Amino acid sequence: MYLSVAFFLLLWARVALTLKNLNYSVPEEQGPGTVIGNIGKDAKLGLPERGKKPTFRVLENSAPHLIDVDVESGLLYTKQRIDRENLCRRNPKCQVSLEVIANEREICTIKVEIQDINDNSPTFLSDQIDIEIAENAAPGTRFPLASAHDPDSGVNGLRTYQITRNDYGLFSVDVKSRGDGTKFPELIIQKALDREEQSHHTLILSAVDGGERPRSGTVQINVKVIDSNDNSPVFEAPSYIIEIPENAPLGTVVIDLNATDPDEGTNGEVVYSFSGYASDRVRELFSVDPKTGMVKVQGNLDYEENGIVEIDIQAKDLGPNPIPAHCKVTVRVVDKNDNAPSVNFVSVHQGAISETAPPGTVIALVRVIDRDSGKNGQLQCRVLGNVPFKLEENSDNFYTVVTDRPLDREVQDEYNVTIVAKDNGIPPLNSTKSFTVKILDANDNAPRFTKTTYVLQVPENNIPGEYLGSVLAHDPDLGENGTVSYSILPSHVGDVSIYTYVSVNPTNGAIYALRSFNYEQTKYFEFRVLAKDSGTPHMESNATVRVTVLDVNDNAPVIVLPILQNDTAEIHVPRNVGVGYIVTTVRAVDNDFGESGRLTYEIADGNDDRLFDLDPVTGEVKTAHPFWEEVAPVVELVIKVSDHGKPTLSAAAKLIIKAFSGSLPSGVPRVNGEQQHWDMSLPLIITLSTISIILLAAMVTIAVKCKRENKEIRTYNCRIAEYTHPQLGKNKKKKINKNDIMLVQSEVEERNAMNVMNVVSSPSLATSPMYFDYQTRLPLSSPRSEVMYLKPTSNNLTVPQGHTGCHSNFAGQVASSTENSNRMSLIQNKMNVLIVQMSAEC
């Protein structure tokens, strides 16, 4: 038994898949159970996985009733007696094909050749052949005889013919071969016949095969010598070669034969028919018209069954003792592209393919065949569409489907892979076959935020725990790989941890405030939010969140000029000052920003006669009537200062404007110095400079003394006085000297870039929650000093929210305590005398 093993390797996903070719041969007529070969041993298959038994599964079997494979041992054996002649008929090569997958990892393509043995003798269709030969037949005349049939093939098939019992050497036999290789005999007249001498001859024709022990078959030939006419029909040519396409329609004319006979009457009338030895298959495929000699197709021609068909036609006349004429028509069946390619999946990868599978990963093993030949059987195979797969040709019409480029489940999680096979025929035929490939998710995508920077806005004075907004990150992966959690990366706002400002919901990315924000303290802050998936290993990304604190109109304007007492200020204006005289300037501050801090001044009440005008921007109060004092010598104006926030907040003050003649009363400061005209003489300038230097020296001396005493006792300010000192008793009194007063700089006036000093109590007033604000404006453009009065402020005043300067207590209420009033009057009188004296000197 001949065995040849050839194999090559294919990469199959993560496990190597081996494709091996095994060729076996077995003689026919072997009984059932005959072992042909051991697949596992002959193919040198690897061992199965630990704990598993070897398995052999037949994928394809061309003769399952004859040959099979044992599923455990891998033995290839016969199931019944094999008769090659029944299995392959006259096909010179008889094979049985199997495809077996071993241990689900290795595929074996097996071809078993059925070897012919000389188990059949040649046989004739009948026991005897009757031939009538005219006595005037010339030597050399040939008479085709019926051929014998031997089912065996190759050397065991029919080899030659022999004549025995030849009377006196009158006849001989010549062996001819057809185009398909079959052999047939022709009886040849060697000597002239004489019917009168012997009218009958009996011959024995033997057909002998070529086996080692030749077998033969015989037929008796009865030759009757008769009288016949002188001429036989003659064809135009002894043979013809005709090409006709397969699957030609029934009734298609193959050839129109013509044979002539010069005799007259019935001796010259020719009829056509198949020769006596024409096979049954020829008679099934073709027909011949007995009168016209036209040969037509009457069966389905198939190139794959028979590419060449030989038709033997004879023509004989109707005269007595006719001698037929013979003609051979060779029909070449032209192959047509009538068979579409066949696509078969030998094996397909089970389960989903990971999206991380590298290019070249094997997905399926495909076999493509086409029964046509030549160009009609040449195949072009490809994967249809723009998919990440391609075909790689191996051998023997095997193809592997492999990945062509990296996979991405997020782009497409399932592919319908269609294999297209097309031949090169005209027109080309094609066929398709599809299978589905699902892509398995891998954690190959980091969460991606919808924005790189999120801007959130929150009004100040918000409620802790208030929702500020959300961040959102998408992860196209599935399951845990696509589950996103959020957290805040460590950072600080100033010196304070971001974790005291905001928090983030780890599930939905919602951001909440952990404290109430103050625009005046923090206008904005930034932090980074981390988005992390739950894959292994996890992937992450981050985005910046900028929280902008919106200013809310939460600070009402505070009037700082003129100095108010019980929200009222008294202004003395000279008579006959004319129109446009600046009576005073109302000045207010608002700690808010933007529109909430932009102030507008207006006269709310008391100006029915339109005696005064108020600039809404600068707050300057000017005379609007040249003789206002005659209309009303005392005018009470209610000044309203409003911001532009929403809602609008405002403050109001009452200005009592009185007209006077002559010089100002004692202790009353001038309210407007811009309207007076100075005599700018040199002595006056020198005097003013000297006074300024003396005042500056006094301020420096006071500041040095304050700094020295500050080490023992802290200086009072409005907030310390308000929150740390208890109420004074009503019956306690304390004298205040000039030495008990010192000057400190006002915070509000620092902002306005002006020289402002606050007068506060000295250490001797440590028990008194009193605060005095003495402010002196000395702008460079002012022709003279503007003097403002001291205003006492007690500890029961409230400080407006967000106001840090001590002057914010100007709008507060003054305590009604008698002892405090007496103490304030004493201080105020002393300070006023000093200030008026200094002003008079100027």
C-alpha cells in the first residue's frame, strides 16, 4: 500500500492549525473493515490537550458508504466491498476524497486511490455477429465490427482482438482506437470471395485484456457471401470533426452527411444509420435522419462528462446485397462556463475575535472549486466590501480568511464577511458565501470629556451643597471597560485644599459646592476632574473646570461724604453765590463690582422748587436758582444713592442747607472752596507751605508714638470696638485729653488714593468702645483745605457686610447715651477749635 504525506502549516488564531495532505491507495474488491491507514500516525499529529481524548471528525466525504474514519483511533477503513467499475466507470483515475479535522486543531485532506485489478473479462454485446458480404467485394474491404467492453481500466483493460478458425486466410482483423482510447476491430477481406464455392464462413473473434493473467471474451462472426450490386454509397469524406458547445439545445444540427450511389433505382437509394457498434450513450445523445443523413442533438451534452464523442454512421443502398459505406463524425464538446464556483467553509473560528487581535489572525478556512476547465475553471476569490479581512491562497484551492488590519469594536462590533469566487469564463460566473464575525471588546479607549475646559458659574452667597454643573466623559468601551468614575485631582485655592470648595459625584460627574463663595474674596478658581474607567488596566483622562463666582448685589451703598450724624448733615452756604455753586459733594462707596458697584446719585425729596441740582455721577450738589435763599433760606434735601445691581440697593441721607451772610459761625467748616478766589501772593504761599510742614511733622510724631504704644495695647478699630468690648455703663464717665487721640489711616481712603487719617482712642480709652474718624482731604488740585467734622461711633453700630474700612460706620446710628454724648461733645469741641484755627490761618 503506497503512502505519501505532504503538509504545510497555517496560523489559526491563538492555536496553530495544521493542514496536512494524505494520499492512500487501496485495491478494489477489498472486503468491509479493511484498514487503509492510520491518520494520526501517518500525519504525525500532535497530542490532544491534557485530559482530552483524540477525536477525528469527518468534515467532507465523497463516498461515505464506502470509506469512513474511526472517531477515536483515526483508522481509515472500508465499510463495504469497493467495486472500482461501479464507482468510477471508465474514469482512468478513481479517487475518494475526505477531509478530517483531528483534535479540533489539525485538518487532514485525504485522497484514496482505488486501484484496479483484473477482475473483469472483455464481453461483447451479443453472442454472434451476422455480416453479409457481396462476393464481388474486393480484397482490403473493411467491415467494422462491434467492440467488446472491459470494465477494467489501464493495463487491465481491453488490449487487442484476435480471429480464430479463419478459413483459408480469407479474413483478418485490424484493431483501431477511438479518440477516447477505446479499441474496436475491423474485419478485412484478404482474398476474393466466391459465393458459389462457399456461401457461409464462421469466424471466432476474441477480445483479450492486458492483465498479468489475461482474460478474454469471444463472439462468433457469421459471414454470408451474397450477390450485391456493383456500387456502394460513398461519403464526401471518410471522417469529420465537429465542435459543438455543451448544453446545446435539443435539436441542434451537428452535421448534414451526404453519401452518393451511382446505381439506379433502389440500388442507388441511400439510407443512413448508426453503425452496429455505436454505443448506447451515443444513441442517447444524437439522432440521425435515415433519409437525409442529418445528425442532431437529442440529449444534454456535458463537457465535464465527455469532452469528445465519436459517432460512426453508415450509409447503404436499398439494392440487393448492399455494401455499406462508413463515416466517422468526431464531436468535440466545447466547454461552456456553465458551472458556478462552489465556496465551502472547512472551518470557522468559534466565538468572538478580540479587537486586539493582530493582523494576520486566521478567522476561517475556505475551499473553492469549479467543475469547469481552462479559463472557465480559473478562479478569482476575494472578500467583499471594505472590511478588515482578506483572503490568502494556500494550495489545492484552499484559502484562509485572515485579519487585514487592526480591529476596533467601537467602530463596528460585528462584520458579515462575504467570500466572492468568480471564474474567468465569458460571461463570468460567481458565487458567494457569508459568515458572521463578532468583535470582542477590549479596554483600548480612555474616557474622553466632551470639553477640555468646563466653565461653571455660581452666584456668590450660594448655599453649601448647591449643584454647580456637571462634567461628562464618554468611553465607547463596553461593560467595566466603559464604566466611568469621576474624582477631583488634588490642588489648592490659595492655601486651602480644593476638597473644601467642591465635590464631584463619582457616578454622574455632578459638581457641588461645599461652601458659600464670596465674590469679593474669590472671583474664580480652577481644578481638574479625573475620569477613569473600570477596565484592567484602567485608562483615564482629565479636564479643567473653571468656577466663576458671580457678583451679587449684596452690599448697599454707604455714604461717606459729607459726614453724617443720624443720616443728616447740615451745610451752610453763603448768600448770593449764583447758579452752579458747588454746595457740597456727596460721596458713597459700594464694595460690589461692575454694575452692582456703579452708583447713581439723585435728589429723592425736598427739591420741589428745583433750587439745587445733583450730578448723578459725581454727586456734586450745585445751586440751580440764583436767589434760592429768598425762596427758602433752609432747604432739606433727601439724597438717594442707588447702585445698578439686581435687585437695586440704596442709601439715603438728609442734607440741611442753610443760607448765611458774613463769615461762617464758629466751628462750622467751609463747604466749598472752589468758588472763592484767592490772592495768590508770595507771602500767602510761604505761609501755607509752613503750616503744611508743621502739620506733617505733627502727624509723624503722633504716628511714632502710636507705633510705640501699639506693642502694649492694640489700637481700636470699628470691628474690634463692635465685637470685643462690652457696653459702657450709663453712669461711667471718663475725661478725654488730646493725648488720648491718635491718627491712623482709613482703609476706604487708601482705596481712593487720598490722604485720610482716622482718629482713634488712645490706651487711656481702652475700656471705651468709641471710634472717631477724622478725615482730611488734601487733593493737589484743591485751592484750600476741605474740613470735615469728627463723628463719634458707638459699639452698637452695625457694620455693613463686606465693608472692611472703619468709615463704613458713618451711616450707622449714634448711641443715645447721655454720657457718650457728653464725652463726644468735649472731644469734638476741642478738635474743632484746633481745625478752625488752622483753617483761618490758611
